[in-house]
Amino acid sequence: MLPYTVNFKVSARTLTGALNAHNKAAVDWGWQGLIAYGCHSLVVVIDSNTAQTLQVLEKHKADVVKVKWARENYHHNIGSPYSLRLASADVNGKIIVWDVAAGIAQCEIQEHAKPIQDVQWLWNQDASRDLLLAIHPPNYIVLWNADTGTKLWKKSYADNILSFSFDPFDPSHLTLLTSEGIVFISDFSPSKPPSGPGKKVYISSPHSSPAHSKVAAATGAKKALNKVKILITQEKPRNHMLLLYPREILILDLEVNQTVGVIAIERTGVPFLQVIPCFQRDCLFCLHENGCITLRVRRSYNSIFTTSSEEPDPDPVQELTYDLRSQCDAIRVTKTVRPFSMVCCPVNENAAALIVSDGRVMIWELKSAVCSRNSRNSSSGVSPLYSPVSFCGIPVGVLQNKLPDLSLDNMIGQSAVAGEEHPKSPILQEVHLKFLLTGLLSGLPSPHFAIRMCPPLTTKNIKVYQPLLAVGTSNGSVLVYHLTSGLLHKELSIHSCEVKGIEWTSLTGFLSFATSTPNNMGLVRNELQLVDLPTGRSIAFRGERGNDESPIEMIKVSHLKQYLAVVFKDKPLELWDVRTCTILREMSKNFPAITALEWSPSHNLKSLRKKQLATREAMARQTVVSDTELSVVESSVISLLQEAESKSELSQNISAREHFVFTDNDGQVYHLTVEGNSVKDSARIPPDGSMGSITCIAWKGDTLVLGDMDGNLNFWDLKGRVSRGIPTHRSWVRKIRFAPGKGNQKLIAMYNDGAEVWDTKEVQMVSSLRSGRNVTFRILDVDWCTSDKVILASDDGCIRVLEMSMKSTCFRMDEQELTEPVWCPYLLVPRASLALKAFLLHQPWNGRYSLDVSHIDYPENEEIKNLLQEQLNSLSNDIKKLLLDPEFTLLQRCLLVSRLYGDESELHFWTVAAHYLHSLSQERAASTTAARAPAPRDRVNNPLDICYDILCENAYFQKFQLERVNLQEVKRSTYDHTRKCTDQLLLLGQTDRAVQLLLETSAENQHYYCDSLKACLVTTVTSSGPSQSTIKLVATNMIANGKLAEGVQLLCLIDKAADACRYLQTYGEWNRAAWLAKVRLNSEECADVLKRWVDHLCSPQVNQKSKALLVLLSLGCFSSVAETLHSMRYFDRAALFVEACLKYGAIEKLIAAIYADYARSLKNLGFKQGAVLFASKAGAAGRDLLNELESPKQELTAQ
């Protein structure tokens, strides 16, 4: 038989450990459901559902400081498929953009050699998704094309920039946090750098009373800034910003630069580390210094909560208040273990992951539980949270399955606007939220490590073999890892001090030894344990021995796992029998001191087996003959044979003879034989003059290799009786080991500064690794994993399994062996992931709801079909139940699938579409019923959440704006603030309140006269016709002369808000015009203004068609939406939208063309069944395509 090596599929991988202080903020949770975080210079990617490591990216030469997933808010098709793109930045200023699935660096970017402070993908461009904005210290922001690595522009600022944040409502607004204060930039654009230095704002110090924490514009109160940790502008109502201090979070309203809310921690509370605002509901995830994550939900002020005995508060909203609704358990914080940072799931916002400095990742999920009415604790004073009426955008049917924990907006309803009652309907269920730990990933403990791979795979053990790696740690425990999955198999706490070495005695057991720190006599406590892996039982191998003796230097188990040699520092060698745990020989005092020892692979087991068989037969025969009755029952014969066998096993004289060699301090080589309990000294070889003090020996076949203190390797060919010395010039040879596998003569040598792989047949070096030269880490221990892969343990706390070349490589994610299946359609080839999406969306097929792909006509190869089925099988049972529910409508299905795929643009599109299609059908139903039926309250009771801002219903939007102005008014402290409030009140049409504020102006103020006149004007303006024309003339003159805001205000006074909007649009104030239209105009006029805005958004220079689509949806222009989608070639979305509209009777034209184009795109995906379905729906337009699709079938039948 030819010598061949069986390689169990162990892919190259890295087991990671504790993190570095630089990695603190390097974590991100992508829309695809994967979490990436930095661990030293590596980037680790894990799946948030199953908490499995999917990928470890290795290319950075320095510690990683930031990681960011690319956003998914674009339309996905064959040209721009679902792909895993990640940017990571390090301390040396290098940014790498990765294709995570393939483990390849797509592009590398370098500007300066200083740590990158912050990096973000631009999310608003419909045209380009490759733009990456980065802060290069000390004060540059640079925009990069992350596909090509080209620099688009660079801009410097006066102060050092610490971080930045985009306004989630307006992509042209960017906020920088600098060492001196905050800089607002309002003209950010990808095409050119911002002009000018931006508007600078200093923050005065926070104080217990919020009145003191006003923002003073450029006054120089900057001493307080060193306490501000981070700023975030992603607060949900537009133009709000969060400032995080250790003991409080301030909520700023940027329109008046004033604090409108404070979340403070009571005196005994734990300080904040981080805050993440949610999009779907007005909630904050906060991380505290003890690793506890809390969820705070904004309080809604409703008359429903005041009991009858109390006086209702005349001016309810004094402040934005966030109530603590849920918190998770804290972690034990020590010097080395502390929380680093938290990330929140961007798709569902119902889970947070905590990254701990020791390499743990804890995934906490929010779960909602319906609580009974009477159990509610009325004394808590916190208003109840209600579950929303709708699920996946549409009120739930009676028979419909519901999954409330799907996402945050399906768990809790909106917080109502002040002064508006909750409908007291029986549908509203009160819910409680709680955190549940659903995933935990722990890293390796901190080094030092001792590693040992289990015995190699052979033809005999192939059925039971598991590639296990034992890792001894500095705290005395031994971790056993399964290397096909990379998961921890067992953790055994065996020793009380650092584990120094491990030797396997079988596939399921090992010996490990640990030594305590020496006392002043140089004596230690030696612990040598024999561990049985399946049961976890461990016994002290040397019994009572081990206290106050010389430290063990090494243990070596013989090749047949019969004998164990224990070598001490200043004490003679001990020889033990591994099978019986008995000592065979303790050498005499004059025995030479040992520097290196190795057992020989040769033994006399074969001749012994023959002898053993003969004995066994004889014993069996003898026993049977001596039996008085000759009625030989079979079972007794068997038991006798077994007895004989056990006797022969135990009888000491049948032990195979084995040999070992060792060297003493002078370099003399001794050869000893052990058989049973006799130890014979058989030969001595004088020292080789060219070698220094020998430190290690390895022996395999006919090759013996010695390594010494000076870095020389000496290769002995025992058959040919020749030796060759090779100087490696690499200092002390720490360890040498032969690779497993018959005839495999490769060897790994470990030095102080790295490792080398040698081929001993050719006496040639195969590969080399040097710390400081090719890698940044130092190597602590080495071993072979399989015949062609090595294992390196390094001082960055990682253990790497590498190819023989020892080049660090990332693996392809689809080659991974995972213990649990992972739902991640991003890992499929583009055609397959899009076909899978179509399969999920267009249920039922042929009238059947099914998640079985096998009966679908998908002519791609079988392997892809199997991958699709694996993906479907990995979905949770709850999700499967929803997908198979016939009551689950198309709109809900679209929303659910966009969540499953983490598709940001689809999620927003379908949320708005579902809301407005449903409310339109409600209105129609109401208008067709008898005229006496009251108008539906559904639109106001269940409005689109305010996070959609300008897309909300007008009535709800107006209420929200009024509440906001009331809050600003309560908080005003200077004349400027009062003036801003007055302006807002006038635009909102609240003239009486505005007049009151105008009359407050003190006589000393320079604006006293103007304000008094303005108050008179506002009160008299509605009287006569001529005054209106005069005011209109004055207003147009003001606008023409550059006083736009004042002119608009005057036009609003005389109810000419439509003209005001037109002027605002002419002067490019599109957002302001849309705001004014929503709060002042009736629906027809408002729709005109917004339609002009849509045309502007669709123009090529603005190119924000996806936003335009949402505005059209909010106006109910469904056929325009379908047309626009079709013209943008979003055929899949257009076809689904048309289908949804037909169910609601909301569209008449263009249907056939859209269906035909969609059928063509499905045909390109290879999804024939879907193509036939839509071609037949398209009628005449799809006839040719239908014939084309069906013709191959006819040909087949003809043949």
C-alpha cells in the first residue's frame, strides 16, 4: 500500500482570544445580520442568530480601531447583488475593504500613518454605493471610492476631529465632534468638499438642572467638553441630537440649540458608556460601565393616564422623558474584564450585542410578554406600553399567526402625541419587555498557552476520530477545541497553576502537568493529572507525590502509549506505566541530568502479538479442559476467553519493548530500552563537536533530529548512518516536531523569534515565519494539526491553524463546516439568492404553500438547489409558520422577506407602501358605507411613525410639530430662543400664542419696537382685503431682497402658505417648503407642493429617486410609483407592488408591461416557474416570452 495521508477536513482558521484596548470601538452589526469586531489586528465576523464565528479576516499589520459594514439601502439585482462588504481601519491609518464571503481584500487605502478616528459609508446616493468617508488624524476628512481606492476629496479643519455623524433625515448635514466643540456642516456633498469651516458650537458644562446646559454659540465655554464622550445626531424626531456624559444624556433640539430633555442617573447608578437611539420607535439602548444594557422608551403624555381625582396638567409636556423599561444582567468587571462596546441590530432593533474585553460576545434579545391588566403595578408611575394594532404593517386578521418579537415596531406601539387619547379598544394589549441572553461566544483566555493536538487520524480510528486540540492555559484549565467547527468542545478546570505541557494517551484521554511558582528553595508543587475526556474525570497520576520538589521540565509518552517519562529540573528521571498508573523506575541520584528526551518509534509489538495469541489460545484451552463437566455452553467459553485476555493484558511480562534516547549537559546521547519494568542502558553516542547544548530531539522512522541552544539542527539518518548539521542562525531551538502520516518526513521547529518547516528527506527548509518581519505576534507554542497543517499559538491570544507555508489566510465562508446552519442568503451566488427571494415572495406555487424547493422547476445544478434548501431549513420555526400562513398577505410577506434579507431600501419602501395602501382601502370602505358612518379614526390612531418625518399623515405631523414648539417654548431662556419659537408659532398658524410671546419683549431690548408693531400686525391682519394685498406686496419685495424667512412668515399670516411654499422651492429650500405644506395646506395644495418636490428629487443632479418614491407613496399616487419603479428597472419591486395594489383596487394601467419585464428578469435568474407565472399574467405583452419558455418542453416531448 502506498503511503498516503487521510486529511480530515480541517480548514485553516484562527481561534481568537481577548481584545486589545485599541479594539474598543471596533464593532458593527450589519444589515445582513452579521456582527464584525476587531481582535488585535484581526477582524472577526460572527452570526448573530447562532453565535458562530463565520470568518476571521487577517491582513492588517496593526490593531484594528474601526469596522463598518456597507449599507444595504439600494435595489438589489444581478448587477448589484447581495454581497458582504466590510471596511476596517487600523492604528497605522490603513483602511481595508473586504469581500467577507471570499475572505479577500478588495481594496486598501492609506493616507497618513496615524490611527483612523472614524469611518462611515455614505448611504444616500442612489448612484454610487462605494463611497467611504474617513477621519484621518489630526484634522482631515477624506472621501474615498472604496471600490477603486481613489481619493475624491480631502478637507482639513482647525481643530482635531474625534468623530462624526450624519443627519439620518438629511444627507447634506454632517456633524463633527472636535476637541474644541461641535462643528455643523450643512453643505456636505460627494462631488466636492464642504466650503468654509462650518458652524462651530461650544457646549457649556452639564449641570444637575437642565436650565444650565444651554448651548452657547461660540462663546468659549469649552472646558466642559473633555467630559463629553460622544455625540450622535440620530435622534428620531428630526434635528435632535444626543450628547452623552458619564452620568447623563442630554437631548438637544438643534432648531433652538437648547436642551429639551435630560436622562440622568441617580447617585447610586452606574455611569453610561454608550447610547444607541432606535429608528422604529422612540427608544434608547444604553450601555453602562458594569456591562448592563438598559432600554429606555420615551414617555407619552396622555390624559388617559391622569386619574379623575388629579387635576389634569394644563401644560403637560415639560420635558422629553425616557422611562427605563428593561435591563439585562451586568457582568463581573475586573481589572482585565470590562465592557468595550455595544451594537444594536439595525433591521429589527430588538437585540443588542455586548463586546467584552476578554473576547466574549453576548447577544441579548428583547422579548415581549403580554401582562394581565390587574397585575400592573400602579405605583410604578410609568405609563403602560401597548402592543401595536398591526403586524408587519397591517392590522392583524382574526385567524392570522403573529410573531410579536419579530422587531421593535411589532413589539410596542407608538408613544402617542400629547393630548391625544389612546382608543380604549380591547385589541390593545399591555406588554412588558425583558432581555434574554440568546447567544454567547467566548474567546480563548489570556496567554501563556501550551497546545497539543490529539493523536493523528489512521485507517483504524477513522470511524471515531475527532480532530481535538488541547490548550493548557495560565489559570490551570485545559480547553479542548474541535477543529472542524472551531468550537469549544470541553473546558476542564484541572490544575491550580499554569499548565506547562500536555501529552495525549489515547484519542479520548491526556496527561497534563502544571507547576506552581517556586519558593525560596527553588521547590514547587508539581501537578500531573490523567484526564478521561468523555467523562471529564481526572486523577492525580503520581498519587501523593508532587509537593515541595524540583519542577517537572517535560513529560513524554511512548509511541505505544505504554510508558511515560517524567523529566525534572534537578531530580532524576521517573518512568511510569501509563496503563496502571504505577511507577516502574525512579533513576538513581548519579543519573545524568537530561536536557532533551524522545521515544523511539520502533518497538517489538508485532512479534509480541504472535506470542500473545499463542498464550491466549493455550490459556483458553487449559481452562476449558480443567472444567469437570464437558457440557460447554458457548457463553461460558466466551467469558473464559475474555478472562484469559484480560489476564494476558495485565500480566506485566507481556509488555512491548520500547526505546528512548536522551542527551545530557555535555551533549552525549544515551539510548535506553524499557520492557515491562526492566530498564536497560543499551548504547551511548559521544557528543557532536559542532553542536552546542542540545535542547530538543525528534524521531520518526529512520530520521533523528537534534536541535541546540545556538540554532543548529542536526539530521541523523539512522539507516545510512550519516549525520548533517545545518546552522539556522535563529538562536535557541525551543521545540521540534514531526508531522503525522506514514512516510511524511516534514518537521516544524520553533525558535524564540518564530518557526520553520523543514523537509528532513531532502534536508531543506519549506517555509519560515519571523516575528517582527512577516508577522507582528510572537509564537508561544507549535504543533501539527494534520499532515499538511500546522498550529501556532501566539502572544496576541490567538491560535492559528495554517497551511504548511504558514502564510496567514482567510478562508471562503462557504467552505466552512458549521455545527448549526446559518440563514445568510448573502453567501449564495447572486442568481441563487435572488431566486430564493422570489420563491419566498410568490407563495403559493400551484396553490401550495411550501418551503420545499425540490418541486420547483429551477434548472440550475442540483448543488445550488441543495444550498437553497439548506437556507430555507435554517429559518426558525416561527418564521416558517408565518411564510406558510395563507392569511399572511402579500404586503406582509414583502415586509417579512425584506427583514430576512436585511434589505434596507425594501424595508422602508414596503413599510410606507403597506401603511398607505391599507389606510386608502379603509377610507374607501368608510366612504362607501352609509354617510352617517363617522370618518375612520384609524389613520390617526395608527399613524405612520414619526421616524418617517415628512412621509407621515398631515394631521399627525401637525400635532407633533405643535408639541415640539410647546416644548421649545417651555425651555426658552434667551430672547433669541423666544424669537425662534414665535417664528415657528406664526408658521404653524398659532397667532394668539405668538402675540403673547411678542409682547414679552422687554423695553430695553433693541427689537422692542419691531416686536410690538409685529404683535399689532398679527392681531389686525385678518380684517380687510386691501391690507392683504399690501402685505403680499411687502412680502414679495422682502423675498426678492434676500429676506426669505420674513417674507414667508408674512405670506403665512394672510393664509397664502401655498405661495410661500412656491417661493421656498424657487430658492432651493425644498425641505422647508415640504414642512410648511404639511403643517399649513389642505391636502390638494400640499400634494401639489410635494409633487414638485418629487420632480426635483428625480432630477439627475439630485438623484434621490428612492426618496421620491416614498413621497409619492405618502400622497397615494400609486400608479406614479409603479411607473417610476418600472422606469428605474426595479422590475421585481414594481411587479409585487402592482400585485398588492390590485388586491386593494388601487391601480389600473401599465400592469402588463411590468409583469412581462419581471418575467424576463426571472428567466435570467433561471427561475423558470416564476417566469411562466408572470408571463401568463402579462397577457398579450408576455405571449412571446411564454412561447419561448414553453417551447423547450415541446421539443423534449417531440424527441
